Amino acid sequence: MRSISDQLAELKELAVKEQIEVVDIFVEKQTAKAPGRPVFNEMLLRIEQNEASGILAWHPDRLARNSVDGGKIIYLLDTGKIAELKFPTFWCDTTPQGKFMLSIAFSQSKYYVDNLSENIKRGHRNKVKEGIWPQMSPLGYVNVKGKGIEPDKIIAPLIKKTFEAYSTGNFTLRELRDKFNELGLCRKNGKQLAVSNYQQILKNPIFTGLMRYGGEIYEGKHEPIITKKLFDSVQEVMMRKSKPHSKGLKPFLYRGFFRCGECGCFITTEQQKGHNYLRCTKRKNPCEQKYVREEIITSQVRTEIQKVSLPLDWANWMIAENEKDRQSETQSSEIFSQKTKDEISLLDSKIEKLMTAYLENALSLEEYRDAKSALVSSKQLLKEKLSAFEKKSHNRFELTDKFLKASINNIELANEGIPEEFFREFKKVGSNFQIKDRTVLFEPRGAWRILAESGFCGGNSEQTALRADHIFGSETLFEKLRRR
């Protein structure tokens, strides 16, 4: 390919050599693949207005690579509006033979463009089948020569945080945009992202290691930014996302959090004489529950947090023991790992059989794509399950450590924290929060329930430590604590 300046230099030499008067010079930078080029159309318009009688160009493919523009030039030759066409490397005159050769040149140019397009598409399809993203990297990734795409060290963490934030259900797309635009999440050209861009990001499976291309889902070799489980959770939130709460309500701490323990209606908050009172909305049935001061509820929340938290010295000792167990843990389960690998291999076989069925016309394209998408998604979940299982021991100790430190944090907040802080932690430790007879009721969940039922926090269950095996290891920290 010769540069535009090089082409112009050659044409000027040709004009001098042929003693041609040049009326004007047109430089068209838009592709000739499709009609509608503004500079080209202006040139033909001026020729039709008899401002010039011919065209000098580097080659016929500079004039047209589509049938519309090529046909128009030949028509202007037929009508005499164009008297001459001059090219440094191609011969053309207004005779039938000349116009025939010109039409062949235009056809060759169109064939070249069409064939190039098919070759590029075929190359893209082959790359996708090999697990390589064939186009410009999406936001959150960067193109790496010979490797496909890799996570952008700056943007990828923001993408992950975007998914995690939306999965909580506490953000609308507009709020998500405002929050993460401020954190620096933007397009590659530096422009800010719109609400629609966030919607596209949250629906794009490429961040899980899968690629949607040509209506099909393919496995990618690139490193995922998020898990398939988190992606599926975001899709569920997006499907059931309710309308934003009506604005104008006062931001009371407990508004809409508790339900009435008698009738099940929501507890609302009202302000009377400078104090906040919680009461049942009584929208369903008659209810005998009375008002209760917010300060009383706050005091009870502090107490309930302490009930599901370990004493500080016990928690610190258990953290140390957990670290010892972590260092001595060497156990692994090859049976489960091999079983999962066999299931993945079976899915690979099914995907290949699907392709064979489609090629043999046993399946329609739509049936093939739907079935393949389901199998690829299942395979991705199994791969994530296998990866998580291989790290299970390490993760189990991390979860225990996290839980014990959270217990310490809860005690500190209950003793010294402001209501907003320990209320935020209170929401994490239980469910089914109610108020009945001016008393806070709730159900501790997970490890918090085990802790609340154990003898360490007011309970007296001898079986609690054994039930905690799946959380704290083969010999539970609770059992060690009893011996201590």
C-alpha cells in the first residue's frame, strides 16, 4: 500500500506528463466498501455540473469498491459527463473495451473487499474456538500480543467491585454509575460511562471467562475477573430489581428493617417531641403492639450482638489455634477432584457431539446454540467448583479467621461504636428481625447461630461443637476451647 502523499505525488507527475489541467484535488479517507462517501459524492456532483471532464486516481479501487459507486462512474462515462479516466498503473478509455476493463477492475476491487471480510470473520471464528478474544479488548482487559486479553490491573478491580456492589441489590444502575465514575471507572478514551454502559458491563459474560460471539457462548482462555456464581447473582438481581424507593422520607435508622412479631407488618419510625418511636404499621390485621423508643431498641441490638460474639481472650486464642491448624493442614480429596474432572470431560464430549449433530442436520442452528450455551455454562460452573474445592482447606481456615475477627469487631462496636456501625454488623449476623412486646427478636444464621447456641455465649448445647465440624475443621476449635 502506498501512502496518500505518495499517491498524490505520482498523480501530479502524471498530470504534468500528460499536460492535464487539475481543477481540484479530493482526498477521501472513508472506506470505499460502501456507498455514501461525502468527498466522493461532491466530486461526482461537480463533474455533473461540468466543472471538470475527467478523473485522475491512483487505481480504480480508489474510486469504488462497491457496485453502486462503480456503476455510477461507468454511467457518467456512458453519458459523456466523464470524458477521461487516468491511472498511473491502469489503462482505461471510453471505448466499450475500456469500460469493460474498468468494470472488471471494479468487480475485482469488490471481490477483494468481500473476500477480505470473509477471511477476517473466519479468522475471528477460529480465534474464538481456541478461546482467544478476537477483537479489541473490552473494558477491564487489555490486548496482549500473542496472548489475547489480560485483566487491566487498574480497571479490573473496579469492574469486580461493580459486580459485587450491584449483586447486593442496594444500588440502581444510576447510583452504580455515579459511585464508580467517581472512583475512576471510565472508557478507554477517558470519557465517562453512561447508565447503559453499566448495564452492558453487567450483562457481559466475558468477565467470567466465557465469550459471547455470533450468538454463541465460547470458553475463553483469558483470566476471569469475577466468578460465574457472582455473574449469575447479578443477573438475578437485574431481573427482580424493584423500582427505587420513593424519595422524601426521613432517613430513620430502623425504618423498614423490622417486622411486627404479632401481625407480620413492617415496623415504621415516627418522630414525636424530639424522640424517635418505632411502631407497627398495622396494615393487615388489628394489632395490639405498642410504641417503643428507638433508644431502647438500640440498647437491645447492642446486647444481642454481644450474645453472638465470643469474649475477646477466647477469640484471640482461637485465632492462634486456627493458624496452627492451617500450617499443619495437608489433607486433600483426590476422589472428588477426579470425579469433577470426569464430569468436565463428559461435557466436552457432549459439546462435540452437539457440533456433529448440527453438521449432520440433526439439530437446527437455534437448537444447537441453546444446547451448547447450557453445556458451556455448566462446564464453567464445574471448573469454578473444582478450583474452589482445590483451595477448600485454605479457604476454610480463612473463613474461620474472618469469622473470629468479625466477632472481635462486633464486641468492640457493641461496646464503643455508634448505632449506625453496630447496626450494619447486626444485619449480617441474623435474619427474620422482629419486634414484639417492645423486644428485639431475630434468628442468628450460619456460624453465628452455632455460636449463640453453644455454651460459650449463654447456651448449653453439648452437640454444638460437633455440628460446627463443617465450619471449623475435623477437630473443632470449640472442642479445643472446652478442653482449655
